Amino acid sequence: MTEERRKLNAAFAHDLRTPLTVLQGYTDFLEEYILFPEKEDAKLLETNRMMAYYIKRLADYVEVMNTIPKLEDTPVKIQTVPIGSFMNMLDDNIKLIAKEYGKDISVTNEADLQEVRGDISLIFRVLENVMRNACRYSENKIFVRLYEQNHLLSFEMIDDGAGFSPEALEKALNPFYTSGQSEPSHLGIGLNICKILCEKHGGGIAISNTPDSGARVQFSFLLEK
């Protein structure tokens, strides 16, 4: 029970960082807008809308932290977000994480969707964890592909690193698996958390290597009709 609570607290502490940092960036923009009100009103409205989404994410995190005894009990809270706003949130994450790790992250959107209907907080928890893992183990580049198939919102993330070892391919999704590298907790805890959250959302996660030896992580979430 102690280990489960430690794992849960570590996961939430890690996941709170990104929305807080993005909100700080939007706050800085609003301070600039006050000084230079000739900025476009459309940009101001979109900034306010995006801040509302991130505040909702933080509120969801806090509520879940206070109410669930283990990750498997994480509730799925459905909301509807226009695809444009969803992609803006994805762009926020990419810029933040790329700057933090000094990596080149590119996205291809193949999803023919007008909106995303699902647990946005949960989806981005997984997305951010997988992206940070890819940055840690890549050389320079991470490629993200977004697509929709069989009512599943799916992502494929490939990096240009050395790929998963044979042992990691077999065990990396298990609880508390570590690779023995300099940041052992990130691989084991992060991917196992992602597996639990994807399955809670009606999807799943799989890991493999590309023919060029880079790591590939594919994960999905069931879209509500």
C-alpha cells in the first residue's frame, strides 16, 4: 500500500508540471496584452479558452489525487473539445517539452475529426509521459503521428534513439520495471501508468522498435460517440 501511494504521488507530481508551466506562459501573454491592447481579440479569446482547459485539467488532477486509493481507480470524465483547441494544446506541449530537452518534435495529424470527445486530462497525461520518455532516450528527433481508427484516437511516437532492449520490450510495461540507466524511475513508472490509463479509457498501449532501431510507442483511447 505504501509503494502504491508513493507511485501515485510521484505520478501526479510529475503530471502537474506541464499544465502549470503552460498556464504561466499564458499569464505572461495576458500581462503583455494589457500593455499592448492592440493585439488581436481572437488571440485573446483563444488564450482565455485554452487557460480554461488547463485549469480544468489541474482541477481534475487534484480531485483524483484526493479521492482514489490507486491508479486503477482513476475515473474517466468525458468532455468535448474542438479539434483545433486539442491541436493547440498538443502544440503547447510540444513547444514546452522540446525546449526543455532540446529535441526536435514533429507532428503529423491524420485524424479526420471535428472534435475530440474523451477525457482530455487523461489523454494528455499519457501523451506527455510518452513524449518525455521519447525525449530522454532519443538522439535528436521525435516523430508523432495522430490518427483515428475504429472509434479510437491513436498516437504513434517514434524516436531516433537506440530503441528498446530485448528485456525492455518484454517487461517495460510492467510495474516498477527499471532499465538500470541514469533515470530508472521514468521508464518503469511512466509506461506502466500509461498502460493503466489507456486501458481505463478503452484503449491500449504497445511498444516495439522500428527497422532503424528507434523506439516506437503506440497508444490509443476510445472516443465517445
